[in-house]
Amino acid sequence: MTRSEDHLFSRDDLVDAHHHLWDLGALRYPWLDHNAPPRPFGDHAGIKRNYTRSDYREDIAPLPIAATVIVEASCGAADPTAEARWLLATGDRQALPSVFVAKADLSRADIEATIVDLAAVPIVRGVRAGLAWRANTRFRFADGPHRSREPAFRNGVARVAAKRFSLDLIVLPEQLPEVKELALAFPDLAIVVNHLATAEPQHLQVWSDGVDQIKPHSNVAMKLSGLWSLSRGWDAEALRPTVLHAVNALGADRCMWGSNLPVEGLMCGPRSQISTLLTILEGKSDDDRAAIFATTARRIYRIGRNA
């Protein structure tokens, strides 16, 4: 264990900014059906099962996690609030303090009513939209390209901003200019780019240029999560240039670590994730590391504060 690792692991203030929970008996998740095809990262048969708070606590131990951000898991329920209400109803005193980022189709005509309903669930802090779309690939989480530029989607984003929610986005490197456009249009909206914008070795120049475009916009943050797309086993040397470019360009106060459990656990467990990131961030200050592993997420998702 390195000195930095020992110091960080001795604290009781780590915040996991991105993980999932589900109960396949309570709600349906089509992508977790037994015959669902592989995901972009490959076969996911190992997680086609319930993943509850107790499963998460077992996987995250012995890390001193103080709070978490539970992120929607593509629930197929017709009611956009169903997943949030399930989480609220199944909470227990042993559960870590957690907030929730819900799923919402921002292009729907009734999006304002959906946002109002979500705001009534006290753990909800934001919504997530999957914009990733690339022709002839598995990266097609939206109905088509450039959805963020459509008036209906922009109307939904305005409703999110009006409720002081944050907006998580799943995008690809070539879509970072669209993130910049949203940041300009909604300067008071906290926008969180998930999974390092799905950076891939073959698209690093496009990714780097995109990060430079969002750099001036302080309302955009990025999660150091889901790094399988760069290095399936989270090799430090493979990840170093990209992770450091994100941290150096945006600042540690706009970057945050998330385990992406249980998905990322198929590739790299949470302790190995943190060890790898600490190796990469060895030259950074204690304050920078504290931001990445706790305070950025606490601020953006208002952990410990009312919605």
C-alpha cells in the first residue's frame, strides 16, 4: 500500500459518485433479461441478478465509503419515478447515506410533470440522459444523433435546471461539443459527463479536443468512472495521459470517482480502481485527491443537504 493510498483509505470520507442497485423482482430492467444481448463492454451475464444494498456493501468493503450516488439503471418501468420510490422504500438504517440520479426522457411533452414528481422524492438530486449514439455500433443509447440540439430536449433540460437538479449525460467523445453547447445555454445547470465521455484509444484526439472545449465552462464536471473503454483492466500507464488531461484541464473540483458497480466490477473492482487512480494522481495535492474522491460529488449532488 502506498503512502497516498494508506492516507486516503484511513479516512472515513470517500464518496462513490456512481453506482447502481436493482431488484429484478420489483422492477424490470430489459437489458438484464436472461436473453439480453451483450453490452458495449461485452458479456454481462455475471450481473443479470439482483444487486442490492447488501451486495454493494460487500463489494465496496473495506473501503471507507461515507456516502454514495445511486444512478438509474435503465429501468423499463412506465412510471419515471418508480425506481426512485423503490429505492426510498427499501432503504434501511444500515444503508450508506445515498442520493439518486433518476432516468427521465427529457423530450417528452409531459416532462415538467415528471420533474415535479421526481422532486417530491427526497433522495433525487438529478436526472440522467443517454445521448451516446454512433452509427453501426453498440453505442446507440439515444434514438439518433444530436438529440441535445432538439427543441423538445432543450425544453426538458430547462425544466431540470428550474428544479436545481443536476444533469448526468452519457456521451461519446465526438459529442463533447454538444455538452459545451448545453453548458452555454444553461450556465446555472450542473452537467456531469459520465464515464470520462467513453474515451477510447482510437478516439483520443477527438476526446482531448472535446475536453478542451468544455474546459472554460465551470458548470461541467466529469466522472472518472467506467474506464473499461480505455483499459479493460484499468492499467495505470494506459489510463494516465487521459485521466491527467481531464484533471488538469477541468480541475480536481470538477472531477469525481465513481465505482460504476456492479458493471465495472466485471472488469476492475473498486479497491483496484482507487489504487490505480492514486498511482496516476501521485503528484497531486491532498486537496485535489480529496476533491476527486469526495468533495466534488458532495457539492454537485448536494449530499448532506436538502434537495
